[in-house]
Amino acid sequence: MAAEQNKEQKEAQKAKIFPWVSSPNGNLEIYTNFHHISWSLVDVRIQFGQLMPAPADSVNFVSQERGAVTMAWQRAKLLAEALTALVKSYESVNGEIKPLTLPLDPSVPPKP
């Protein structure tokens, strides 16, 4: 546990070395509830989308693409570690996150 806290402190110190600054073009924020991951030998690409009912179809769903991020494997590993720690922290306060199952008919809400 102490080693994990020490690692988190080192990461926080590294973050202080490179402060966040605002982009002159603003910041793109997107909502996503669906993703697709692909990779090559040198990087990882994550496409983000929003799952919604298919147009003119009351049964099927489509994922409308919202954006994508491509990163080096080293950054992907750091992101995976950060997300794992974040989910663990969230679940310790709020309980286990359970996956949602989509209904066959999008007009029927999923069961809890």
C-alpha cells in the first residue's frame, strides 16, 4: 500500500513539472458511452462514440462517432493504470459498477 501511495505521489510531482495551460483554440469536450480500440506496433487508437437508436429503425442501435485519440503504448499503459486507480476509488465509495445491458427495443429502459 505504501509503495502505491509513493507511486501516486511521484506521479503528482511529475504533473507539477508540466502544468496544464489553456489552448488558444479552446478545449473540445465530448460525451461518449461507446468505444472501439485498435492498435499498431507503435500506438493505440481509441474511437469514441455515442450509442443511439438507428435512424428510422426502432430495433437497432448505431454508434455515432464523436472523436478519437491516438497515443503511444507508453501513454496507453499510464492511462490504463490511472483509470484502474480511478475506478477502484469510485467503487470504494459508491459500490461496484455493473455493466448495462441494452434492451432489444430502445423504447424499453434497461433493467437495473
